[in-house]
Amino acid sequence: MSSILTNTSSMVALQTLKGINKNMAKVQDEISTGLKVATAKDSSATWSIASTMSSDISSYKKLGESLASASEMVGTFRKASEDVAKYLKQIQEKVVAADGADADALAKLQDDVDALTDAITSIATSTQYNGINLVSAAGADRDVLVSIVRDESGALTAEHMTVTAQDLETLGAALTLADDGSQLDDIDTLLDDANTAAAAFGAAQTRIEAQSNMLASQVDALKGGVSAMVDADMEEASARLSALQTQQQLGIQALSIANSAPQNVLSLFRN
């Protein structure tokens, strides 16, 4: 039945064309933004998960910067410990040389030892990183944030490691040389203490750097996950746009045909 009051075909064609135009607008948004999920309206669940993961990425990046600084800090004190060990080796050599030395030679060796112990004390008291000193007699252990863990419930937990302070200042205590080599064992003990301190700082730095590398890998994995959830497939979007453009042209033609249908009623009343 034909009606001049209600054009059902035109209504159907118009609704179809509106749907095509809506889909085209969405595809064009995907192409312009590169995102298939740009807002919570696009997919609330996906957007929420991706936003949480993006937040974690930002936190991990800041943590990575903090770990890099912590590695530099520990490396500073490791180098100080190695320098102290080097000076103690030189003192050990002076102690060996003092065995059986005459008074004049002993005095010169004593001057060398005094200079070396002063250097050790100076290293221990002046080495610092951003106001922190872990090698002086007053040095205190330092906690370093190494990880942020999100459990299945979404709760965040911070994990720390403790960098233990090492007293190098006492290793630079004044030493009066004897001419009988009796101080060799004492110097060996001090040297062992310096080596132990350097090894402790070295182990801490290794752990921090390993954590930093793991964190970088974790950030890359999260970025990949976010990309998979929200990034648009540009090849697919391009193909969809071409198909929708064709559908749009056909929809416009269909609407035009449907709109002309009431005019056909006039032919019924022509002689």
C-alpha cells in the first residue's frame, strides 16, 4: 500500500544511513586518534583496565629513575671502599718496608703512612651522595625502594631493600710504624674490612641494576598490553572505512529512491 502521509521505505533507508554515518564517524575517530578505545564510553571495562595499567607504567617509570639514582649512590660508596682498600694495600707495603728499617727510613715511611691514613679518613668523611654518607662512622643504613607490586585485588605494596652502612672512617685511624713487621696482621684485617665493604656495596648495586632491568622489561610488557587493548588496527580501520564509504553512497541512493516513492502516486491520477 502506498501512502502520501507515511513513507516507510524512506524511514528505513534513513535509519540505515544514520547507522552507517555513525559507524563512519567512529572509524574516522579511530584513524585520527589511533585508538579504538579512547574514552570510557567506548568500552568501560577495557578503558578502566588500560587506565590502571597506564598508571602503573607511569609509577614504574618514576621508580626506574629512583633506582638509577640509587645505583649511582651505591656505586659512589663502592668506589670509595675500593679506594680505601687501595690505600690500605699501600700502607701494608709500607709496613713490610718498615721491617728492619733504620730510623731515618722509618720516619719517611711514617710520613707516607700518615698521609695515607689521612686520605682514608678524608674519603670516609667527605664521600656523600645528595647529603647521604654510608661510609663515615656516623653513617646509617639506607632503605631503597626497589619494587611496587599490585596484587589481584588492585592493592599496591612497596618493597624495599636495605643498603647497609660501612664504617670506613675507623680504617683510617693513626698508625705508628714498628720496625719488626708486627702490624702486618692488623693491616691485613683492615684491608679485609675494606674489601668486605666494597663487596657489600657491589652486591647491592648489582641487585639494584638487576631490579631496574626487570622493571624496564615489565614496563615494555605493560605498554604492549595497553596497546593491544586500546590501539586501533589501522589496516582494519582503513578497510572498514572504504566499505562504509561504499555503504554510505548506496544508502544515499536508497534514501533518494525511497523519497521519490510518493511522487509515483501522482501517476495513478494522470489521464
